[in-house]
Amino acid sequence: MQKTMTNSNEIDSAAPGTKPSPRPASRRRLIRVASAVFLIAAVAYGGSWYWHALDHESTDNAFVEGHISQVSPRVSGHIVAVKAEDNQWVEKGTVLVELDPADYEIQLNAALAALRSAQVAALMRDADVDLTAIASQSGLNDARASVDMALANVDVAKAQVETAQGRCREIQVQIKTARLDLDFAKSQEEAARAEHFRNLADLERFRHMEKTQTVSRQQVDHMAAAADMTAANLEAAQKRVRAKETMIQQSMAALATAENQLVQARAQVKASQSKLEQSRAGWQAAQAGPKQVDQSRTMTGTAKADIEKAQAQVDQARLNLAHTRIIAETSGFISNRSAEPGMFVQKGQALMALVSKDVWVTANFKETQVARIRPGQPALIRIDTYPDAVIKGWVDSIQHGTGACFSLLPAQNATGNFVKVVQRIPVKIRISQEPTEPGLLLIPGMSVIPEIDVSDPQAAMTSESSHSPRAGKPKKS
């Protein structure tokens, strides 16, 4: 209204008869048109941004990540050479650092000497097993033969005892028979003596009677012949008595000899039985020979175990010696090198890092943003270092757990006062388009802003099932 009054005053103050200037009106129209165009453009941009935001999810909490392998020694020692420089590309198997191998060569030589000693000891144990087996078998055979011989000697001694006992009984029978014969011979001798004395008495009487011529000379001669005959019979009877007595004495001597032999035979039986017991004891001792063989074989097994142990020590020494040459376990760029010649490094100490060319983006979306994010959905990646560069990618996977779950001190929401905080869920985005600008680098740790197209979750699931997301760029359906 003030502007209208001002304009009226200007018109009224104009000189009479002069025509008003059209410039202010056209300026107003131009301003209105410009304002309308700006408003339309703003509405169109805001609408397009709104509709774009409905089908896309983006976050600035995203970084480039890659495989970073720490290079560390497996053995301790002094560094004698470093064969890699910072930011140098090395292939897998390239020697990066060399440690002083002298100590480990000495350890290998000592292990080889211990192995040879164990092998010699095993050969000696094998020889001991063979000798023990031979000696054991020989001892068993000797013990068996000794037992058999002792049994035979016992049987022979018992047979001798039985023979001696039979001989004693036979001699005793002979003595008994001889004594009966002696008694009979003595009775015959007494009879012959009585008859001879009777004939001698008759002969004397006949000789007296011959003087008186009572009897004839013929009768005297006949009586003298009868006396001579009875004398001869007496002498024969006496001889038979003496022969029987001699026979009895001989039988008594034979009986004594037989009894002595019986005693000796019985002593021999006892000696043979004692020898048999000794032989059986030797047999029992010889039966321990196989156990000694088994024990020797067990010791042989121990010797073989010693060989295996020594071989393991040799292998470990060789491995330690090989570990003095630290090689690249994977291809990559050398980064964060701290190794220098002359340093003493410990086992597991980080010397440098290998950064692989394979990189991806880890985007930490809010939990309210991942409802429609699916593996296989396309994404655009803007790099903070290169604001004008845009790289294509696709969703590889979604981590099964929020970032807070894997933190060093995860939150314990069940204790204390609970404060709800929107969680972040890491989403892995693979890069499907290499940078086309020369000199554009993608290295772990760079900040990026990914934007995921979530307009068609079903198409993303179909694309996920029709190809392997890790193989490369998703196929277009």
C-alpha cells in the first residue's frame, strides 16, 4: 500500500501533460516472472530430489576397505637385508626380508646329528632284538633239552633203584636158599660124621674081635672099607658145608654191594630229581626270553619314536632356517615398512604391510535405512578425494550384526539407564567399474559417499539368485 501511495505521488508530482514511464511496471513483471520460474525450478528440483530420495539410500559414513596383510617373521633374529621399499608392488613369493641364518644353520646341523645318532641307536636296538631272539630261542632249546635229559636221568636212576632192589631181593632169596642148603649140608655132615664114627667104632671092635678070631679078616676089611667110605662122605659133606658157607658169604657180599648200589641209585634219583628241578627252573627262566624279546622290540619302537622325534626336530630346524627368508604370502603394495637392516626382530613383530588391489566399500547405514537394501542392488560411489568422479558398484552383502556388537566394549543395554541410539549396520559394496581417470586411486581408508538404488527390491533378489555377487558386476535382467 505504501508502494502504491509512493507510485501515486510520483505520478501526481509529474509535470502536467507528460506521459508516465513504463519501466517500473515492466520491472515488476520481470521480477514476478523470475520469482515464478525460480519457484517452479525449486519445486521441480525439490520434487525430483524427493522422489530420488525415496528410491535411494545414501550415507557419508562409508570408507574404502581392502585386504591388508601384516608381514611378520616366524622366527627371531637380526635383519641382514631388506629387499622391499615403501609403496612398491611385489608379487606373491617375493623375498622381502632376510634374517641372519647362522644360528638356525647350527640348530639344523645339531638336529641332523641327533637324527643320525637316533638312527644308529635304532640299528643297534634292532641288532639287540635279533641277538636277544636268538639267545632266547637257544636258551629255550637248551632248557628244554636239559629238562628232557633230567627226566631221562630220573627215569634211569629210578630204573637203577628198581634193578638194585630186584638184585637185593634176588640175593636175599639166594642167601635164604643157601642157608637152607647150608643147614641141609650140615645135617648131612652130622649124619656122615655119626656114620663115620660108628663105622670107626665098629672097625675097632671088629679088629679086637679079629684078634679073638670072632670075626673074619674079610669082615674087618669090609668094615675098614665102610669106614673109609664114611670118611669120604664126611669129607664131602664138610666140603659141601664149606661151599655153602662160602656161597652165603659171597651172597652176603653181593647183597652188601647191591644194597650199596641201591643207596647210590636212590641218591642218584634224588640228585636227578634235584637236577630236574633246576632244569625246570631254568626252563621257567628261559620262558622269560620271549618277554625280553618283546621288551627289546618295545625299546626298538622307542628308538623309532626317537627317530621320528629327531626327524621332526630336523624338519622344524629346516623350517626355521627357511623362515629366515620372509616372503610375501600374497601380492600387494608395501606399506608401513618399519624393517631396517641390523634390527633385531621378534617372532610375530610387524615389519610391513601388504595392501591388495582388491578393494570394496563398507558403508555404515543407519538401521532405519537398510529395510529395502538387498544384495545385488546397483550403487553409485562418490569419492571425497575426487568429488567429480563417480564409480559404479553393487551391494555384495549385509553384515549380520551391528557395528556396536563387534566393538571392543559392546553396549550392555540390559543394565543401567537405557538410552536408545540408532545403530549402524555395515553394508559391503563391491566396485564393478574401474576408475577411468588416470591417477585416480582407491586405497583402504578413503572416505566415500555411496548411493544405493532401492527402487526394486524384488529385482535385486532376482538378480542375486541369478548370479554370484562376488564374481563381478551383476547381470542386467
